[in-house]
Amino acid sequence: MSNTTYPIAKDNDGQPIWKFIFSELKPKTKFFTPFNIISLPIMLLGLVLIVIRFWKGIGAVTNLSQEIPWGLWIGFDVVTGVAFAGGAYVLTFMVYILNMHKYHSIVRITVLNGFLAYVFYAGALLLDLGRPWNVINPIIGNNFGTSSVLFLVAWHFLLYMLAQLIEFSPAVAEWLGAKRARKILSGMTIGAVIFGITLSTLHQSGLGALYLMAKDKIHPLWYNEFIPILFFVSSIFAGLSMVIFEGSISHKVFHRMISEKDNKAQNGIIHGLAKICTGAMFAYLFMQLLVFIHGKHWDLLNTGMGQWFLLEMFGFVLLPMILFYISYRRNNILLIRIAAIITMLGVILNRLNVTVIGFKWDMPIRYVPTWMEIVVTLAVIFTEIWIFKWVINRMPVLRDSPSWVKEEN
């Protein structure tokens, strides 16, 4: 077990909580690392570009227009990012509802990753709005109405972030040494999990439902009435692939914080997730095949977009599914990680095909993101990683909980 000790909100010297939190802001690891050296300039440049975006308007840094109102910041930062955050609702369902305690050691880090993803993708959504102050409209139903899909997605986002915060809050209470608060928050966990799972399954499909209204704008190979279901099913293996990818990196970077027991269980966890990914990807591919046959789009396969569609289906769905199956049967952890990376690339490709590449594909002038849009996207991702690292280095996410927690239990 880990021998790490934890600070409390008020130590033996009477240190007030605000001083404790201020002291925790100081770096606890090497500052000049390759990641920091690469990410800091991009984050600073991204901050400057964000200021310009709000100062001079969205047209100053993007290639968006009245014809193409949604671009990289929606297609990647929001729609793709939410799919990758799906690991949180899948893992909590497995652990708290199905009692699969084998995966309990990775629940906190997965929920943390999901919570940060939603917070930052909500921020990216504000960047994409021409008038950010109107973000309140979908929440109150103004202009769109309470029966609109956007109204539902907005509330799902808002409430699910709250649910994830409650799910993760016991770790914050343990960090602060707040025993009473930790006991109350732990009692709310199951309720927050059930509420969060319900919301997450709804808005994963809800994001797909937004594109049901764009039948004449999305290429026929990517548009169908089952987009919401396909978005939901793909979020399962997208989220778990991110768990495998992020977990493998975290296991290497933060290995000193992980107990010997959890270290030994890591490969078994990845092995189990590979099996679930195989089943989810088979279901997704089977549904895609049914939709394609029902749509009778055989003639489109001879076009450039048709070949692009086949590349997505065979190269980024069928191939990683086979790799997951083989690696599961042979217990090949390296191959599982490779399959997870290919799957993640496939999810990115699929979401961009629906939201950007296949959206108004027949227009004479195509949308291409500016370098500034790409830099801002990278800045958002790097900032999320910085905060993720800060939390991991201070709170009991990977390391064992304080001894007083075990005494209470």
C-alpha cells in the first residue's frame, strides 16, 4: 500500500485553510519538462488569440461564416471530446451498478478526466458562439423553445457536470481533511452516479440528434435517422479507448503514487476493457452495415467520399475491433493500446465527417480551420492536462485514501 500522507484543512500549527490551498498552488514536480516547454508557449499564444476572438469577433480568428457556423471548435472540442469523456459514465455504471469492483481503482481518475473534459468543452462552446452572452438562451428555452434538442442537450451538459463534481467531491474532501463533508458527499455518490449515467446516455445521443435537422446538409453516407443511437454506442468504445490510452500514460507518469496492488491489477483492467470495446465496436459496425444497406447508397462508394467512408469503416472500426479481439485472446497489452489509439483516431474521423468534412460537402468553397483555431484547440487541451496533473499530484485520485477514511469504513 502507498505510504503517502495527506494534508488536512488545519494542521497542528493552526494553518488556516486558505493558506493551505495557497501553498498547494506551488509546483511539486520538475517545472522544466519537455511537456511544459512545448505546451506553455501554445497556451500563452492561445490565450492571446482568445482575447482577440472576444475583442474583434469570431471572424477575426476563424473561417466560420453564415453558411458554415460550426467548425473545428464544435466538431472536435465539443462533439468529439464528449465522446471521449464517455468513459466516466461507462466505468461508473460498471462499478456502482454492476458491482464490477475490479475496475474500482480507476473510477476516480476516469471521473476526473470526464469532469474536466466537460468543463473545458463547455468553455470551447462559448468560444464558438458569435454572441457568447446568448449561451443562456438554450438553457432557458428562449428562441428555441423547451421542446428543442438544444434545450435538452444544454441541460444535460449542465446537470451532468454537477453530477460528476459530486462523484469526485469525496477526493477533494479527503485532500482537505474534511471528514464530515467527506461522509456526506460519499453518501450522495450513488445517487449522483445513477443521475449522471441517465443524463450521459441521453446527451451522448442528443448530440447526434442535433444533426437530424441537417438532412440536406450532411453527406448521405453519414446522415441517417439512427445518428443518435450510433453516437451513443460509439461513445462506449470511444470512452473506454480513452481510458486505456490515458490510463497507460498516467500509470507510467504517476507510477510512484500507485499502490503495488493497483499496479499489478493494471494489465487485468486493460484486458477487461478490451473485451468490452470489442463487443461495442461489433454492435456499432453491425448497425452501420444495416443502415447502409437500408439506405441503398451502393453507387456512392465509387466516389471520393465513398472511399473516405470505407476507410473509416474498415480502417478505423473493423481493424481496431479485430485487434482488440486478438489482443484480448492473446492477452497482448501492447496490442490493446495500439487498438485503442486507432479507435480514438477513428472516433475523431467519424465526428469530423459528420460535423465538418461531410457537412455541406458539395459547396464550392469548403471550410478549412485557420491555424489560429488549431492553436486555440491545442491550448484548451494543454490547459486541461495541466489542471489534471495538478489534481493528480495533490489529491487521492491514484494513491490510496487517507487512513482515517478506512477507519470510518
